[in-house]
Amino acid sequence: MKTRIITGAFLAAIIWACGPNEPKETIEEVEEVVVPDNTLTEEERSEGWMLLFDGQSMEGWRAFNGDTTPSNWIIEDGAMKGLGATGGSDIGGDIVFGPMEFEEFELEFTWKISPGGNSGVFYHVVEGPNYKAPYYTGPEYQVIDQLGFEGPLEKWQSLAGDYAMYEPDFEGVVKPAGEWNVSKIIFSEEGASYWLNGKKTVEFVPYSEDWTARRNSGKWNDFPDYKIARKGLIALQDHGDPVWFKNIKIRTL
């Protein structure tokens, strides 16, 4: 059984027996708690976390603008795998968690990408005949092989960034393709942040003057409904490359 490890620190005090005036030395030890993938601890449950993926089925997930789960997403070794069946297109293979929408939230997910691969995680996604893909409306946490992607990447296209909005600082936490990463999105109107392997990569204030200026310029000029909705669906992208997700959990704020 694959697991994730939660570490907690506790202090053990060692008192030298040579006399009352001798110094005390404290040693920090690390306690490891092994938690099976795609499960929640009792503490997480009490904090309001819920799983969006149980590691065994695609329950709750369906095609964007569709009614059923598309064949390009399967379960493999306890992970949700996108097969990359769209052949490099960024339209046609994406999925959404359909049962509920989210407004202010904290989302955590574990993922890995194939060599040279590209994918993404979206939120506040709106469906409808005018929208061909989640990125027409929803902000994107960029998932990409930063080290092995073919061709140069602009900073706004880079890993753990708010795609085409806020450039990430991923220095020191990038892993090669094929290795698992832990990412997090925290979104509230007071402030939002993206995280990669324990490091904050992006921070911004939604709906602020700076946010609005970025939203109304550059790539998003041709997408009038981009980031307009203040709540919506969570979506995963099939950008034509194999990608894996597990430990997908969320709590409302």
C-alpha cells in the first residue's frame, strides 16, 4: 500500500548528571505517521477536509460539459491517470468534479507528470456551450515538466504559477518528471497563494486593482468570462500528456 508521511516534531530533554549547574541539551526528534494514500486523518476530518478522489474509482468526476467520465482517464495504482489522449490539444479531454462548486477553499493534491508533459488544475470553472475548456473561465495552477519541457518556457507559463497572471518562485523545489509532488491552492478574497512541495510560489489578492489589471490584459483579452465567476468547479486538464493525481482533498474557508 502506498502511503504519505506526516512528520511531527517533539523535544526530548537530556539532563547531564554531572551537577546542577551543567547545561541542558535538547534534541529534536521527528515522529513519522504513515497515512495511506487517498485517506484522511481524524484531525483532517475535524478540520473540514473532504476527499475528491478515493483511489479506486472516478466517482464524482466527469467530462467537462459532459455527463460521463471520458475514457482518457483511468485508475492506475491508486492514482487518477490522464492518458493524454487529446494528442497535444488543450481542448476535449478535461474533467471536472461535478457534485459541488467551491468559492473560498484550500485544495491539496499530489501529482506527477510524464517527461516533457503539460497539464493543470483549475478552479471556479463554469460550464456552458460558450466555453470549450475550463480555462475559458477558471484560473489555472500550472502543472508542467519544468526541467524537461521541449522549448523555452516563459515565466508566466511555469510550474506552480497562476497561469498567465502571476509568475511563480519555484527555486529549490522543482522535481524531475516522474516524481511525486505535493501542491496546494489557498483561495479567499482576502488573499490567495499557490504552493509546491512546501514552498509558497505565488501570492496575490483576488479582485484587487493589480489582479484586475492582469486579468484585463495579455492572453485574457480574448476570454471575456475568464475569472468572472467567484465560485465554480474543480477541473483537471488533459493537455495531451500522461499525468497522475492522487490525495486530492479540499476544505471550504
